[in-house]
Amino acid sequence: MVPPIVKRYLLAVNRYKWVIPTGVAVGLGASGVVAIQPEPPIGYIGEAKLLSNAPPITFSTIGSQVRQPVEAFTEETLLTQEVVEGIAKEVGINPDKLRKGTNIKIQGGGDPKNPAAAKAEVHLTYTDGDQKRVGEVVSQFSRRLVEQSRLNNSARLRSIIGAIDQRLPKVKQELSETERTLEQYDRVEGPQLFAAQDGNIIKSIASSQQQQQQLRLQLEGINAQIASIQQKLGLDPNEAYVSSALSADPIIASLRAQLQQIESQMSILLKDLRPEHPQVVTLRKQQQAYEEEIRKRATEVIGGNGEVAPFVANVRQDSSLDPARQQLANTLVNLKTQQESLQQQIRSTIRSEQDLRQQFSTIPNKQLERTRLEDQVKLKKNLYDQMQQKLVDARAAEVEIVSSLGMSQSPTVSPTAVKAPKSIPITLAVGAIVGLVVGAGVIFLLDTLEGTIYTAEDLREAIRQRDVAVLGILPLVKSFIPNDSPILIKPDSPYAEYYERFRSNLRLTETKNLRVIMMISTIENEGKTTTAYNLAIASARAGKRTLLIEADLRSSSAAHQVNLSLDSDSQLEPLRYFGQISDCIRLAPDVENLYVVPSPGPQPAAASLLESSELRRLLEDARGRFDLVILDSPPLSQCNDALLLEPFTDGMVLVTRPGVTQQSLLEEAIDQLTETASLRLLGAVTNGVEVQLPRTAEDALMNDAKQWLFSSIQEAESAVMSDRN
């Protein structure tokens, strides 16, 4: 069996037969032009060899390092524009021609530390037809390459000196800035670092702790005295201060005595008089006035309107201390003052100790920071010293620069090898073969760019890749009788079996109850109408009442192929034609159970006819009266008539054909039909496939052809005899 790709290529060769002869002719023509070209004249080649120079004895370090090794040379660095133009001017030749004829190769080169290693070599060749000019060019090139190498080394050294001169001021400035930073750091943080190194901070911390201990001992003694005096007096320090101040004031003592006298008079009068008696009321008012005066005086004595020290509500009781208790109260106030002073001193020493400890904790970081600054100064100083040393060394190496190349042997000139004359038959044969190969490639390229699917295998694969079922492979109906129809009218046709298999596959689809189906195609000439008629014939011969409706109102009817005549008025009044159902449905005379609704022919308003109520009633009536209704619709690329008829059907069948179906249109149509939920695509068939018939079937076709030929001869003879008579 021939592989599909080979079959497709052979079909492409059959379509583009002219490409291969054209390619062979072009190849022969090109090879003929090459064959008749004259032989090139004898030329001369000049050669020169340059070796890498051994480094000379130098006193500078950078002198040997700056020399460019021969291994690093390239043809571009040696054949500079200046060198080529200079030599071309001296020998009188075009620079482009000189560069084109010159070739430089760099070979060899091993470990420079190994004396036995092969030295790097520069092979220079120049080809030209003038022997004298070849020698001059090679000699000039040898001298200029040596000089160019020396100039390159000198330029590299000068670039190093320039880079150092450019970088040195910045390095010096960075060194000065780093030194100033270290100096400023020592000025700010130096005293603490030196104190930490001498141990002064540790001593200060220990002294602070000792002072705190002494102050706490004094504070404990004062606290004990305060507690003892408070126990004896029954007053806290604030209360003792207020009582002592009030007891020492003579005005309060005088007011308190007068108040006691009034209270004594009131107590005597209340024994005989009522509280409402005017004398009692007068004495009570005097009592309240003296009490108010005592409170005001107490506020003045203790100061701050009672806000500095707590105001004692019972002034008379708190201002009655005897001298001994008043002395104890003053002592308690003094001790309280000493207590607060000691507490303040302790807090101050604690803060001082914390500050010292904080300073001591930052000493390591400050020491690290100073070390870092010292390292930066050393690093900048080393860099500055090294650059100074390199600059001195580079200036000393300026007088030691030599070329990296040296002459190995004198230039030589020799004639180039003479080529054997071309063989015209071999040249023509090579050209023909190349043309044949190019032509075959062009055919493959044209087949790829065409976009038409030519083999049934590729067509089935394209359909299956879109997840569409292949319902049948329909044969290309062959006939040896001219103008014979591909519609299978004869019941014994060997091709009927394929359409019967197609009909069976339709019944096995997921939609079991298929009553109305529509045949669609992407473009014309894919065999859609032939497939619809042959499927209808296969269904009718299976005993099914079958109706074929020619719904392609943009093309002529094919009903004459089943011996049906067309209604002459149908094209003039198509709505009336479809409205008379009994008249438009015609029985095919040669096929039992087959009914056809012929198309009225091309109509200018085909879409409006398809959407008319008459055609809708025809489809509804046909669904109830027939076992299978087949609609033949226009191609999808031509119009959307098939989509208008789809709601009245149970599904659609896509007809394809090798050599006609376009891959892009096929993929676009399948995507449109499968991605729309309301459209039902049952599957696809491949029409027009060449099949191998049994020998008996081919013999039967040949016999039919012979009978037709014999009958045609008899009819012709009869016609001739009648003309003679």
C-alpha cells in the first residue's frame, strides 16, 4: 500500500507536470553557461611566514606583560584599513582587490612557559596575476605587520599609562578623605576609647556603686527615725508640717482662745435658753465667723491656698501642739527633707552608672569602627602606592617596547596550480540533476501552499481531528459511456453497496430517530447533490418512503437525471409551486419509493423563499408522510441558506471530496457547526474516492459500454440509410 504522503506527492507531481521539465531545463541552461566559460588565467601566489618574537630582556615588569601574544591576533586586527590603503597606494592597486586577494592564518601557539612548545605562526598569502606585484605586496605586508604589532604594543602601553594617570588623582582624593574621616572619628570618640583602655570607666562605675551603697545606708537610718517619730506623733511628715505651722501662729492661737470663750458662753446659755434664742443665735454666728477666720488664716499659713501641703479640715485640733510635740514635728519635717534629698542623690548616681555602662557597652563597636577606618586607610594607601609603582614601571617600559612578530623566512612567489579543463557532459549532468531536485522541491512547496486536500486519508484525518464522525467513504462513480450520470439509477450498480453502508451508519448515530437530514458542503463541486440523490435511492430501495427536496434555490435542478420533467411555471411562481404540495412532490419513474421536489431553478430572493410559510408547511407535511426526507442545500461558503433550513431538520451531513475541499474552509465550517449549540452536525462523508471494484463489476461496466457503442452504431447506420432514401 502506498503511504499517504507518497500518494499526495504523486498527485502533486501529476498537477504540476511542467515544474520538473522546467527545473531540468533551467539546470541544463545554467550548467551550459558554466561549461562555456573560458578557463581562468594562470595566477601567482606569494607566501610569507612570521613567528612570534621571544620576549627581550626587560627591566620593567609591565614591559613583558603588555606584549600582545600572536594567538590573540585576528585577520581584522592585522589587515587594518590603514595598512591595506598604504600598501595599495605604493603598489598601485585597488584596496578592495588587495584585501580580497590577501589571506592570513594564525596557527600554533602553546604554553609560553614551556620552551619546547611550538611558537605561534602567521601565514600570509596573496594571489594575483602579476608576479612582480605579488612579490612587492607580500614584502610590504611582512614589514608593515611587524611594525603594526609594535605600534599595537606601544598603544596598549600608552592606554595603560593614560588609565593610571586618569585614575590616580581620584585614588589620592579617596585616600585623603579616608584619613580625614579617621582623624575626625578619633577627635570625637577618642577620649572614650582611651578612657576604656586606661580603665577609667570601670573605676567610675565602681565608685558610683559604692556611693549608692553609702547613700542607701543613710537613707535606711533616716527612714527608721521617720518611722519612730511618726509612731510617737501619730502624724505623717505632711501632717506634722501643717500642725507645726498652725500651732506656731499667734493669730490662730488668739482666734482659737476667743472661739473657746464663745463656746463656753453658749454652753452656759443653752442650759436655760432655747437654740432659737437671739443671744444663742448671735453667739453661734460669732462662732461660725471665728471658725471661718481660723480656716482662712490656716490657708494663709500653710501657703498655696492649700495646694502645696494638704489642708487639714480640723484646724483647731491640728493647731494645738505643745512645744515638745511641735519640736518632734519639726524634726520629722527635716528628716523628710533629708530623705527626699538622699533619694534624689541615689537616682542621680544610678543614672550616672547607667550612662557609664552604656558608654562601656558601645566601646567594642567604636573600636571595630575605628579598626574598619584604619583598614580603609591602609587599603587606599596600598592602592595609591601600587598605582604609583605601576606608573613608574610603565614609563620605564616605554623604551623597551618591541614587536610581537618577527620574520621567519623571506617571501616567496610561485604559480598557482593549473586546474584541469571542465568536462561539459559532467557539468550538464550535474546541472540536470540539480534542476530535477529543485523542481521536485518546488512541487512539494506548491502542494503545501495550495491548501487543497487531495487524498482521502488526509481528508479523513482532518475531519477526525475536529472530533467529527466519518459516516462513509463514497466512491468515484466511473462510467465508460460518455455523459453518463453518476446517480445510481440502475439497481445492479457495483457502487450501491457504499451508499447502503452510508445509510446504515446514519441509522447508528446518536440521534436514532432521523426523519429529516440535510446535505451540506463548503464549496461547489464536492458532490453534495450526487450524494443526496444516491443516498435517497439507497433508502428507497431499502423499502423506505424517501423524499428528496432540492433546497438549493441558487442552482438549476438535477431532477432530469432521474427522468423527471420540471414544471415550467415553478420558476415564475415559486411560492405557489411550493404551496401546492401534491403537485410539487413528484414520484421518480425509475426508482420505487423515491419522491423528489425539484428546484424551481435559480431564484433572486432565495433566502425569503426558504423562510416562507409555504416551504415550512411543505417540510412539516413531509416529516409526517415520509420515512426519510433529504434536503440538498447550497454550499456554506456561498450563502447561509443551510443555516436557515437547519431548525427544520434532525441534523446535517457534511460532504467533502479529495482534490476539491479546501482545508481552511473545512476547518472553519466544522468549528462553526460544532461550537454553536443549536446546530447539529451528524458527521461527514468523503465523496469521490477511487475504489477497487471486483473483476466481475468492471466486466459488467465494459459490457454496458459495448452495448451502448453497438446501439449507437446501429442508430447512426439507420440515420444514414434514411437520409439516402
